[in-house]
Amino acid sequence: MTEISLTIEETARKAAGLILPVLFATGVPFFVLYGIHPFYDWSWTGVLQFMLVLIAGIPIHELLHGLVFGAFAHGGYRSVKFGVDKHTYTPYCHCNAPIRVQYYRLGALLPLFALGVAPFVVSLFNGSFGWWLYGFFFIVAAGGDLVALKMLKDIPGHRKVLDHPEKMGFYVLD
């Protein structure tokens, strides 16, 4: 086995580097199309509703990882564990059975597209600042997943990996 991993703190630093590029990549098209006016349409009730939906999206993000990991891991859904890191308060989904790299990649990408990219695209069609902000937040929230994908870039899809039990990363099985 070959370990490829980073600490949660190292991963967070790398993921934080995505905030400004994602802000420009999503904000420029949205605000060029709609200007700042959609921001002014928010009410306090709308802000509260947005916050509730945003908070609900956090466990959904992890559940989407688990949906894919459980579907393809040897032990099925019994192999998937959820939790919150007690030092960084970071929610996580951990698969304690080996999984092919191609499915690990799919599991890493699903929350990015379902909770980040899709709402952003919706915002481009309906001009909703809430949809844009939700998409922006969850694209940034997938930063750790993108770091994991970068760590996997040279590993062929047919190989198997095992989630690291304590760090962000995995063991590549020989």
C-alpha cells in the first residue's frame, strides 16, 4: 500500500485557494447578466430560508459521497461512516472498504455538481442571487474533494484505494 494524504489543515489551506477563482468564475457571468439588483430583492425571511437550506446542504453533501461509496464499496453501505472531525468541526464521509479509483472520483464529484454547479447554472437562467450564492458556497465547499481528485490524478481508474482513517487521503492498494 502507498499512502497519499494531507492533514485536514493542509487540505483546508489548499481548498481556500479556490475561493477567489470560484468567485470570479461564477460571479462575473452572474453579475454581468443581472447586475447587483438581485441582491437587493432579498427579504429577511428570504435570508433566513436561505440559511436553513444552506445548513441542510452540508449533510446532504456528505450523504451524496456516501451514496456513491456505498454503491461501489465491497461492504456496501455498511462500509460508509459519517461524522464531524472534533478538532476542525469538519463533516466527513469515510469509506472503510476499498473502492476503485473511478468510483472514488465519481463520489468526490457528485456533491460538486449536484449542490454547486447545478444551482449556479440555474442562477444564470433565473437571475436568483440565492441560487448563485448557494452554488458558489457548495463549489467552494467541494474544495477538499477537488484536492482529493488532484491527489488521484496519476492513479489509473481500475486501481483500488482505501480511505485514510485519520487524514484527508487514501492508501493506494498494490
